[in-house]
Amino acid sequence: MDENLFISDKTFGSYVLDTAKLIYRNEDGSFTTSDLVEEWFPLQIGKIFKGELNMEVQFFSISFDLEESFIFKREIIDLNHLCILFSLRLTNDSFEFSDNLARFFNCKSDEELRITFIKFTTAEVRLRKLSQFILSTALVITYLILLCWRHRQEWAKIISNSKEWLILEIDDIELRDELYGACEKFIIERFQINKYEDEEQQNSLVTCKKRVIITRKSVTTRTVSHILKYQTQTGSIPLDNKTAEYFRFESIEEFTTELQIHFHSEKFLRYVALDYRKDWFKVFDNASEYLRVQCNDDSKLEQQILASARKFIIKRHKVESSSIEDDHSFASAVENKQKAIDHEKSEEKRSQLIVKNKRKASYIEENHSVDVGSIKRYLSHCNEDGSFIFSEDVVKLLNFENIKSFETSIQSHFVSE
């Protein structure tokens, strides 16, 4: 097998992989999974040697030749099974219902899997309207998290593309979480899963997130997307049952009782979701501006509200000291950014005024020729005290059409200075 290695869209060299070391055909025509091979492969462009590439290579057969009595369980799924599952992925990174996919769910056919899952989601009317590709892709993603967690290094990157595909297909965050939640319940019940392998796996599941208070370690881009969805056009985030649930309270009453005062969600974004600031920074700016307006530019009142929010978030979401230090750096950067923005706005206004004034001024010739005659004519307008007569003749000698254009240009100059 001859392959090329590209770095920044430039060929770095070719390497040759001898597949004879990996692929072995059995007498019955099947192929055996090879041992793991680690080698250094020379990289060349023509006769020029560019270096060596170190790779670990292993061959897995994706032929589905499991016995009919074989039952998939979390304890027995191995890399060979994963390779078979990955081979079912379509070119757009989605999955579709098939007999082979059904076998992973211990169903005899794709029809059995579809009917079983759809019956399980009877109460969720919105889910039944989703396409078969969306349902099957969500099932596979959840299947990997629940049953193949110990192999996550093998599938994490591959399945992330499928997650992205699903996000594009379902823009509604709540509907997407509703789908994942149904898949989780279906798989947990079907495979009789009664405990999670670790906390990280638990935090990866939608149904668990509704019961676990979010910390910076467990926050994800999905977490951030949820809270940003609640923001109104004014920049505020309303206090209702949905936002109360987001902060893991049963109701608005419970939320307000513990909080005592209304606070702004920007502290949550800064202390808990700081790692995802590229996703929320614009919203953070809008929210901060909204709070300033509501406080009537009373900076003392604004700081009191934010201080209360800070204490609440640190306690509620178990914010570590390192996160607080990171937030100090972030706050400093925001302050410097605001100063830069204010300066930029000021400069922009000055520039606009200069341009406006320059448009009023009408120059005869930018690079006019100066000679002895023009100098003498100009000096003839000088008074005995050293001042010059301000007249149409003088301004024309200075290369202006008239007095008005001269005044406009002078005004523009002093503004720019």
C-alpha cells in the first residue's frame, strides 16, 4: 500500500506499507485479526529522503460472521466489533438502520430494531417525526458511550463527526437532548446497565446531566449552548423554570429562595464555562451591556450584583481557585479590550469628521508648482506687523478655490491633530 503524507497541503513524502505482514487469509476464506505492528516508515519524494514516520498498524476484518447465538454485552465488545460498527458509517458520517447494525442491539433485523425503538419513544411525538438516519445515528453515538466506554480513545474522534452531523440536522437543542435521552433509556433498559464505569462517562450522558450540578470539569459546549439559547434580544436571561432547572433547582421558588437576589448568568459563563469562551463571548458582551443599562450606569450597584453572583456561582458549581485565577486574567483582558474599543470608537468618530470635512474642501491641484513669481505675489499680501491679509487672492495662492474651502481644510487639520 502506497500512501502520501501531507502537511499544510504540501506533500511531505510517500511511504510504503507492506500489507503482507498484516493480512492473513484462513483456509475457509476468512481473515484473521493481525497483531499490532509498530514500525518506522521512510518518507521520500522521488529519491529525496525527508524523514521517517512512526506508526502502529493493526488489521481487523469487518466481515460480520458472528454466530447467530452471539449476544452483545458491555463486557465482551472488543476492537474488532468496533471496526465492524465503524464500517457501517455512511460517507456523511451518519448511520442507517440495517441488519448488521441491528445485531449490535441483539435484534435479528433492522425492522425489529426500528419497531422496538419507536415503540419505546411512543410518548415523545416529536421524536417519531425525525428521519431514520437521525434516529440510528443517535443510537450508535449513545451505544458507544454506554457500552464501549473503555475503548473511547478508538472511537472519540470518529464519532465526533457523527455528532456534528446530528447537530446540523437538529438545530433545536432541547429536541436533540430529548432524542439522546430516549436513546440512553432504551439502551440502559435493553442491556440492563445498572452502573456507570466512571464519573466522566456519567457526565457524558444527557439524562445524568439533569441531575448532576455542572462544574468546570464536566461542562461541555452543549452546556454553553443551552444557557445561551435562553438569552433574549435585550441581552437578559429570564428567570423561569427552564433556567432554574439549568442551575439544578426544581422550581423558580427554590431558585430564588437560595439566591435571594436576581443575578446575571455571565458569572456562570466566566467561572464554569471559561474554556468555551469562544462560543459565548459575543453573548457575554451583550449580557454585560444589558446589565449596565438596567443599573442606569451605576457601576457600584452593578459590582454589588456581580459580587453576589460570583459568591453564588463559586459555591454552587464548586469553582476551584485555578478557575478564579483564570477569570481574573479574563476580566483583565476584557477591561483592556473595552479600553481599546473605546479608543477605536473615538478614533473612528475623528476619522469620520476628517473625511466629512475633506469632502467639503475642494482642492485645485494637490502638488502645485511653486516659483519665484508665486512667492513674490504671496509676500505682497504681508502686512507690516508680519500678518497676512486673509482674502480670496491669498487662499488661491495657497492652492484653494476660495475662503470657504480653506477654512474647511484648516478645521479638518486641527481636528486631526
